[in-house]
Amino acid sequence: MPDPIVTENLVKVFPGDVRAVDDVSFHVREGEVFGFLGPNGAGKTTTVQVLTTLLTPSGGRAEVAGLDVRAHPDEVRRRVGLVFQESTSDDELTGRENLQLSGALYGLSPSETNRRTKDLLTRMHLDDAAERRVKTYSGGMRRRLELAAGILHSPHVLFMDEPTLGLDPQGRAGLWDYVRQLRKEMVLTVFVTTHYLDEADSMCDRIAIIDHGKIVAAGSPSELKEKIGGDLLTLVAGPDSADLTAVLQRIPGVLSVQRRDSEYRIKCRQGESLVPATVSAAASTGVALQSVSLKKPSLDEVFLEFTGREYRAEGSGPTDIDKTMRINQWRGRRR
């Protein structure tokens, strides 16, 4: 089977020759959770909009669920689910009525819609609140309802745009538990954007980082963390101690050593195994160490390395106008 998402030299140009997406190529494998990260204005949202047929590409190729997004936009929409960052549920309808509306929009029969609605309300622990209006739901309940609506028609690919933004840690963990279950049961491919890099690290099989319209890094979380130079081992020697730089550099596995006063920052691979060797090296020169600490690379550091920006230090997300436009585009074109 072909990969459920494939882009080759994808380009999107807006008026004024603004290249929001510039020669982007990547693929997403069947059944994996693929993270798509990028600062505001990097081309992340535009790429997602092209893949979900909300925008038409200016050049290159994009296929979703085996279909070209330019040639078969309506069929692509029938094969994908989309969970927006902002709620698309009707506050005045009940949870059950919202799911029944989604089933009708996707062309499911009333009997099939009712069967799937009942199953999903139970699965998402919303059956007790099924007859309540959505305006009475908590944030976590709303997100579970959005997820149910996104998978009601059994899509091949599920797009999730900041699905846990605004939820507390318990709500975030709960939503991802549901995604894990669905992934196993439905062999579901998930394409997700998130501002929580710990989520991307723990949930995503692979990640692509986009900046200035181009993919600047891609791979599994562990592969990306390896690219920035491995672990960071920090030694603090006593005052007026002899310089340890040359001794530390000779230890196998040490990539680099930076000294600032009595502190040594050592980049290395498999830092745990090097702790005894560095302590012994210091002792052999008569230097007593005051502290030894080991820090594993994180996706925050990966993001900073490849984009020059802190991920959580971005500006605000989409404006209210952006949100309304995207929801109306999706609703209007899936009718």
C-alpha cells in the first residue's frame, strides 16, 4: 500500500510572492503518529491546510489516503478526519446531536450514524452527558467529543491541530490514551501538530520540523536528539584546580569539552557510562569534583538548534478570523 501521506516538492505561494511552503517533501507511514512542528509563520498551518484540501497547492505534489489532493479534493475529505484546535461543535446541540450531524454531513446512513454515535459516546466516556447541550461540557469533554466527530466516519488519516491546547495535564494524558486505543484498533494514521514538545516526544513515531517554509529536520525523536550532539555532562571542580580540558578530551566517547572557570561542559554519547570515567580522570590529576550532572537532550533543544527559537516562546496562535475561515471552509466543502 502507498504511504497515507506523501508530499514531493510541495509549494504554496500567496499573493505578493510569499512562499509559505517552499519545496517541502516528506512521507507518513501507515499506522504511525507523525508530528509536524514549527514556529508561527513557518508554513506549518499552510501545509496542513493543503493536505486537508482547504488550500490548493501552487506546485509540487501531495497525496493523502492514496489520492492527489488537487485532483480529488472531495474524495480526500471523505477519507480523512480533522480535529481542530478550536471547537467546531454546536453549543446549542447535545453531544449526541452533534455526532449525528457529523454523520449526516459525511453521508452515513441514519442507522450507521446511530450505531457509531452510541459506540463513540461510550468509548469517550460521554454517554452520561450525551443528552446535555455541549455548552455545559468541560474543556476535556469537548475535546473528546471533537475526537469522536473526527473519527465517526472511520477515516484513513486523522489530522489533529493542537488537540490538547488548554487542557490540564490529566486531560491531555486522557485524550492521548484514547488516540493510542484508536490507533491500535483502527490502524489509524495520525498527523498532529502540538505546542507540547513532551507530547511529541512520547507520542510521535517520527517528527518533521518546518521553518521559513522548508523542512529543516526530520526523524524519530531519538534521532533528532542525537543530531544535536548527544548528552551534556557537566562537571564542577574545586576552586583553583588544575585545568582538566585535555584529560577529559582524551576519554573515548567525549565529543567536545568547554571550560568556563571551574565548570566543564562535556558533549558526549551515552553519558551515563562516561560519569565514572570522568570522575576517575579528575581524581588521577588530583582534582576534587564538587558536582557532576547529566542532562539528556530534549526536543526543546532540538527545536532551538534548528530554528533558533524557543518553541513555547512563540507569539499567539491563529486569530479569530483565521479560526472562523478554516471552520467554514471545512464545513462548506464537506457538505
